[in-house]
Amino acid sequence: MSAPPPHSTARFLTVWSVAGLVLLPPTVVVAWIAVLSTERGSLCLLYGEQCSGVPDGLAPGFFVTALVAGVLATAWPRTRWPSARFGAVAVQWLAMLTMGVLILSGP
């Protein structure tokens, strides 16, 4: 069994990095809709009661991390250091999923 050709790996990483960039805004919107549709989310929004203990800058920090890692992975030269590109895509998706969980655990 031989290793996959480098072009298929590069294409795989490009597809996942672009998919992560495309899914980043809908992740934020859907998570906030889910949170604000709950009683606790409504109380937090309207009255400032029962709000989350998650620090204010944490979710936006993960958003920026996912965005920067996604742009970096997409713009990275295809044949240069594929392991670094893989790492950037992994950081992108982990940051995006963590941000979604933080928003959902929010208000």
C-alpha cells in the first residue's frame, strides 16, 4: 500500500479549510438562534438575569482563531509543509467547534 499522491492530500485540505470558512458564519448564527430561543437566553437578553459565566472575549477569540487558521490553511502553498497545513485545518475546525459549544453553553 502506498501513500496517497500529494495532490489529493492538498485538495483534501483545501476542501476542508474552505468548508470551515463557509460554515463559520452559519455556526455562529444557528448557535445564537438556539440559545436565544430558550427561556434562559431570553431572560439574559431582556433582563440580564441568568447569564453565562463564560468570559466575554472567549467566543469571539475562537471565532478569530478559526477565521485566521482557515485563511492561512487556504492560502498556504499546496505542496509546502502539508503537515503544517493539516495542523492549521485542525486548529480551524477545533476553534470553530469550541466557539459553537461556548455560545450554546452561554446564556
